[in-house]
Amino acid sequence: MTDGPNLLKLTATLAIDYLRWTQLAPLITIWAFGLAMLAAMLFITFEEQSWDALGSLLEWIAGLEPFNGPAGNWMLTFGGLALVLFLVNAWCLSIAHALGLARRAVDESSFGAGQSSKPLSVSERS
């Protein structure tokens, strides 16, 4: 007897994969935001040394997040950004890892199967 696709097991694995993606999407988003913020801060800081072609873009950016405070405040800004990136990474990767373990457990189990999902030996098939 051939077993068709196990709909319950397929649904469970797709749901777990979707939940893993929802945990990895914020990770990608926060890194993109962090890199864009770092680039903007560097462009603002070194605006006078930048290329003429970027002049109008840098003026627009400089008019948004300007910061001329002491070095300690800059260090707190960069440190805070790094801490946020670390916390989001730790959270997203730990949840994704736990969901990966759940996915592996579902794949290895006979979840939702009416009978054992072990392949039959030659003598049992006939």
C-alpha cells in the first residue's frame, strides 16, 4: 500500500517554516536599517570630503538626524545601535533555531500518520 502525501505533516512543516521566516525577516530588516544608519552617519560626518555628485543628497540627509555633540554621545549612539543589533540577532536566531528543532522532530516523527512511516522490508511488502 502506497502512502500519499501526509497533509497534516506537510501543513505542520510549512507552518514551522513560515514561523522561522517571520523570525528571520526582522533580523534582515534591522541589519539593513543599521547599515543604512551607519552610512548616513558617516556621510553626514564626512560631508565636506565627499564627492560633488553626492552633494545634494548629503544636504538632504544632513537636514534630517545632524549631531554635533561630544564624542561620548557618538560612542553611546554607536554602542546603542550595536546593542540593539545584538539583541535582535540573539532573539531571532534563537527562535529560528528552536523552530528548526521542531521542524526536524516533525520530519523524523510519524506525526499525523495512521501507521508507521518506516519503509516496509521486502518480506512485508509481498
